[in-house]
Amino acid sequence: MNRIVFVIFIAAVLLLSGCVSEEVRELQEVEIREYQGENLSSIGDFRENSIKGPQYIDIENYSLEITGLVENTKSLSYDEVLNRQKYSKLVTLFCVEGWNAKILWEGILLKDLLNEAGIKPEANTVIFYAYDGYSTSLPLDYIIGNDIIMAHKMNGVVMPSERGFPFELVAEEKWGYKWIKWITKIELSNDPEYRGYWEQRGYSNNGDLDKSFVG
Ligand SMILES: Nc1nc2c(c(=O)[nH]1)N[C@H]1C(S)=C(S)[C@@H](COP(=O)(O)O)O[C@H]1N2
Ligand SMILES: [Mo]
């Protein structure tokens, strides 16, 4: 008798645990706020100061263009962009307005994308364009030499629209205005003097964090 009760008990436990584990569904990813002993900022800590306010990109109709001084022009869907090795980096964004945010970024290496398209030897500058008409540029050497990534996740969650979904440039060691959000086009160029949105309005073209952004 005892044995039967025991067997029923075990069967019930197995059944229940089966049900419970089937019930567990991950509804949303939870933001990471600590990484290797360091506290992170929150994706809610950013100030909204984009030139035209937040952009809401319809991902079904989204494509990322790779153009200019490349062997093969590319037009990639969101999934096609993400269909390669991901990398993460802990980097702090500093805005010229005096605030900052330390975030664990995750995304893809720009040099992987560019090498796939084939970098022409004359190229020395990478110009980025965004959905809101914003643009900025950075030296090709900087992008390649520093393993610069284009992020689709922040603190382990998919980047919110307000923060730059689908992709934001993680321009480490550069002021926030180089961290272009809502990227739609990457152009390889041989014009190191190209000036983006804020650069045309007086911000420094190199955007180095250790220098003043004016002048
Ligand atoms: N497309 C686009 N990217 C942009 C901007 C913008 O106006 N449009 N603003 C830049 C600036 S000045 C900063 S500081 C960072 C972070 O801005 P956020 O706090 O609005 O996310 O985004 C940068 N990327
Ligand atoms: Mo900024």
C-alpha cells in the first residue's frame, strides 16, 4: 500500500513539474544592470535629444544599404545583418550636454560587414546615415582598428525604438553625436572632410572624447 502511495506521489510530482516547466515562457528579456562587478546605467537613463525625436522603424520594410567604395553594394534585411557573429562590449556614452550612460552593448562587427562588401583601396572614411536624416562620419582605420560594433541590444535587451532600433553605432572614445541611431545606410568614401549633422553645425569632426567638441 505504502509503495502504491509512493508511486502515485512520484507520478504526481513528475506530472506537476512537467506542467510547470511547460508553463514557463519567457515573456520579455530583463535588462542587465550589473556586469562583472560594475553597475550599469539603465536603457531608461538616456535623455531624449534626437534632432527629430524618436523614430519608429517598421522592421519588415527595413534594409541596411552598404554603398560607395565597395566591390559589391549590399542591401540587407534586419535578419541578414544579424546573421553573423555577435560581440559585446561595455562602453560609456558621453553626450556633450553633460550626461553619460554605461551600457553593455551587443551587436556585430562593422569590419565583418565591410569586408563582406569588399573595401576598395581608396576608401578612408565611413559615412553613416539614419532614418531621421541624421548623418555622421568616422575614419575607416578607427572603425577597423578598434573593432567598432553596431549594436542591436543594450544590457541584454533588444534596443528600444527610442534608443535607436534597429541599430546604433557604438562609437567608443567619441562624443555621443558620433553614436548614430536608426542606421539605414553605410557609405565608404574617400572624403575625410565629410561633415555630418552636428559637425556641420560646429562640432568637431573627429569627435574625440578627450578633446573639446567645439572647434
Ligand atoms: N539618428 C540620430 N542619431 C543620433 C542622434 C540623432 O539626433 N539622430 N543624436 C546623437 C546624440 S547627440 C547622442 S548624445 C546620442 C544618444 O542620444 P539619445 O539619448 O537620444 O539616445 O545619440 C546620437 N545619435
Ligand atoms: Mo549628444
